Amino acid sequence: MLVRFWGTRGSLPVAQTAAIVQDKIASALLAASGRSFADFEEAREFARDSLDFAIGGSYGGATTCVEIEARGAKQVDDAFIVCDMGSGLRSFGLDAMRRCAAGHARVYHFFMSHLHWDHIMGFPFFVPAFDPNAHIIIHSGHADAETALRRQQEEISFPVAFDWLRAKIEFVTLETDTAYDIGGVQVELMEQHHSHSSFGYRFTDADGKVTVFSTDSEHKMETMAGEADVEHFFREADLVICDTMYSLADSVSMKEDWGHSSNIVAIDLCHAAKAKQLALFHHEPTYSDADIARMHAESIRYAELTRENVTLDVLCAYDGLEVVL
């Protein structure tokens, strides 16, 4: 199983300002300490391998979009599997068109966590939706998914109407406590605590590899004893992509009941579930790359201090990250 992250921010897209870029360049020059480079590739290698990621790279600014590529030995359905339609969907769509031109099936299975704007805003810019040979199936736990997607393309909000799209588009409402075989993987969903509800998804491929996609769900420290259903949903997953929008301090103070969770509770849940990897996800838009890197380092330390029998590898998702399971 291969997991590609096309968008990892929460709430709204963010962009690097000129001041932020200048700070990164200044930090990189200081780190180079007068070193000269023979060519561009050598300089690029230095930026990639010798600089802290928050200086030499970026966690990105696109909102939620994750692709899951099932590679099980018995995989026969060559379809795209995508979680959510945030602004990262635009980049995925362009890359998908390239792959389709090389022979990939033009079938897209979308799995929607929920219908808030940051999770659907990429669909009007999804180029395959204009491909008359494409087949798009939008799976959701919400019966009003079609209403939400059509509404954002009404004339008052967007110049291209939903009915102008040329792909074959279907909407399918899924139920919890049911296992579905879709796109060559087994799919289960769980209702989560969020405004208008959200749904987490558990994907299992033919080789038994498991990825859990669980964003926009609030878990509180004081109610962790009642999270047995979440622990079961996360059980022994190879990768859990989890809402860790806030630091613990933010999640229990001014941002309590905002529908999101912290890195600390995500680690506690993954420990209890004996999951193998956790990807910190749905980053707070006001957090800088340095803020996110600091949270990642703190998360790794907390996971090490609180682990019991199973080691939890804590990743920090960024736009462009690929994880092979």
C-alpha cells in the first residue's frame, strides 16, 4: 500500500509569504556557513539532507487530500482511492490525468470525512471531472454530500456549474458497522465527534495492510476512557492518519469543543490500539513550519516516554509525502 499526501492543512489553505521565504533563505545561508557548491544539484542536496525540514522544506499549505494506492498481490481493480477533496485535490487531479494518459483506469473512488468547505473546495478545480471518460464515485456517510458539492458551484459562488462537468458522477451513502469491498480494498467507516458529524475510514488491502484516515474528530483527555470504539477502529493499523490540529494546551483551553484533537491524545489512542505508525495531520493554518516541526519533535519524545510493548513511529504529514506500507 502506498499513501500519498496531496494536502495536509486544516480549515483553509495557507501560502508562504515573502518574509517567511526570506527567513528560510537567511537560515539556510547561516547553516551553509560560507560553503560553496559546484552546481545546483549539490546545493539542492545540501538543502534536502543537511538542513532542518522546517528550513529546507515546507509542510505545505493545501487542505486535506490523501491518495491511497492499494498494491496487494490480488489487486485487480485499478482505480484511484482518494480521501477528501481539499485544495490539494487540484494537484492530485493533474497528476492523475498524467497517469491516465499512460494507461491508468479513469475511475475515482472518493471517501469523504465530512462536507465542510476546506474538505470539498478542491472539487471545482478537479480537472478529471471535465473528462467525459472519467467515472467518479463519491462515497460518504452523509446523505447530503451531493447537495454540498452542487451548492458550492452555484453561480453566486463559482462560475462553472456542477452540471457542466462531463465525467459520470455518482454519490453513494455508506453505513457504519458494515464492511465494503470498493476499489480493490475493504472499507469500513466510523462516525466521529465533529460539527455535522465526520467519518473515519479504515482501508485494508489484499495483503492485509491497513491505513486509517481519521480527521476532524475531537478526542478529549477527560473522556479517553470512553474511546474503546476508536481504539478498536485503529487496531494494529500500519498507518493512522489522525487529526492533530492543536497542541494539548490549545485543545483543552481556548479551542475546546472546536471539533479537533491534539498530538498527545492521538499518540495515546495509537498506543492503546497497538498501531505501527501515526501521521500527524490537519495542521493548524496559523502554525508555521517551525511550529509544526516543534510539535513533531515533542510528539516523538512523548511517544517514546509512554510506549509499552509496541513502538509507535510518529510521522509528520506534509504536502508531497509518500509512505510505503
